[in-house]
Amino acid sequence: MKNVKAAMAAVGLLAFGISGASAEDQLKVAIGQINNWENQPPTLGQDAGIFKKHGLVLENVGTAGAGETIQAVISGSADIGGGVGAAGVMRAFSKGAPVRILAPAFTGTGDLYWYVKADSPIKTIKDFSADKTIAYSTNGSSSNNIVVAFGSELGSKAKPTATGGPPATLTAVMSGQIDIGWAAPPFGLKEIKEGKIRIAARGSDVPSLKGQTVRVLIVNENSWKTKRDAILRFMEAYREAADWMYADPKAVEMYSEKVKLPVDLLKQSMTEFQPKETIQSDEFKDLDGAVRDAVSLKFLDKPLTKEQLSDLIVTPPRKK
């Protein structure tokens, strides 16, 4: 009997050990434009087992854009949000929303572009007249920020119109509902190559936004307090996934299967629109400029103070 009891105890301990080892924390992540390459660390990283290695299981959910993502995080239905315009987060925070900037997600604006049908008379921003409509995703997004800047800095008179994600926007442009659509690669590259649409402007045309962090990862304030350890591990895994995406050809192959586009086209997109430095997650670049632009573009009534910015930005340092 003693031997039987000892054996049963050993089995119990073994079962407990297996259960403990396999237990993983769950985080819900809302991602605007979930299929964009720069938003892939949570999705491709999970598919590659990187987040599992850090004891995490992610529930990745796509949204139509930053506005929806911010609302999901503010309400607590998502712990973390990705692909969110920095100015939109500052505005929500300034109004008391329980949201914090977890890390930079995209620096610069060269990945976003605005296009027209191939037979459109519109050639450049100079042709964005008052009788034209120009698309952005949702209020508070980086595409919203850039469209406003097209007007304030480059003289665009076109009427800003929220159209949601790139697929819905393309339909609106091709059907004549919108004159100038927006997209982020790889979406639209196939249509550009086929001569169906052509680029009329890029986010990088806006002088003030060059080299500035324009999209961020955000976190619900309560989640940051109650799930701190899991979220810190999320950032470790996120950074590991981003490094892997640019180091291992398998990552691009997996992405190719997901978005149903050729590997060569995706590699070209990465080189032209999304070099690795654009998705760095360590430092908010040109923070002073971002605050200044948020005020000039009327996302903020007045600049955030140093104390407010210290409270808003909670980016953990990268582990050495």
C-alpha cells in the first residue's frame, strides 16, 4: 500500500507539474488593420510560438482602425491595442480615458499612401480640391492625422471622410463614392502593379511627421496595473517577434500565405515602405514634435505637461 500511495503521489505531482508548466496567461489584443506587415508581431509571433514561449496566449482581434481600437482598450474589452495613432491616444488620455502608451509601434509615415483610380485627373496633392473627398480610416488614427496635416501643411482642400479599412476604401474609390483612397502596403500593391490605381500622395510628404513615432501600442490602465507581469512578457515577446520577422525568411513566407500575395512583392514592400527601423518599440521618436502637432492639428487643446507625458508613456526598457 505504501508503494501504491507513493506512486499515486508521484503521479499527482507530475500532473501538477505538467499543468503548471502549460498554464499560460491570456491577453486580448485589438489591432487596427490587423493584416498590415507592421502589425504582425502579435499574430505571426503567436503562430511561430514566440508568445507561448513567454507563457502567453493572445486573442488577436482586428478592428476597422484606431478609433475602434482605442474604444476597445478604454472599455476594457481589450487589454492591448495596436496600430493606434499617437495623437488620438493623447486626445483620449487628455480627456481622462484609462489608456496608456505601452510602446512605439511605427515611426515615420512613409508606409501610408493615398491613391486614385488610374483614369482620375488628380495627380498630386495640389489637385486635392474642395470638391473632392479624401479617405482616412477612423477618427484618431494616424491616417486621420495625416489627412488633417495634408490640409494644414500642404494646402489640401479635399473633404476628409472616414472609410474604415483598406478593402472598404478601395471599393468606395472604384465605385466613385470617394475620390482619394488611403491604404498601407501590402494592400493595393497588386492593383498599382496592374495599373488600376496610382499613388497621388504619401504620408511622408508631410514635413512635420518625418522621423516621428506616429502609431503606438496602447494598454488599458487597469490591465497595466493588474496584469503587469503578463504585459511585460508581452513586450519581450513582441520585440522578439519583430526581430524574427526581419531575420527569418520563414516569417515572410508565413505572411505570404496569410495575405495571399507573392513573397517577392512583400519583400519589395518591406524594403520600400517598412524597413526594420520603422517598427522599433524602444523609444518614442520626436515626442515634443508629436505633442506640438497634436495641438496644431486640434487633437489636443493644449500641450501635455511633462508630468502628464510621464504618466501616459509606460514603455518598459528592452532586456539586455
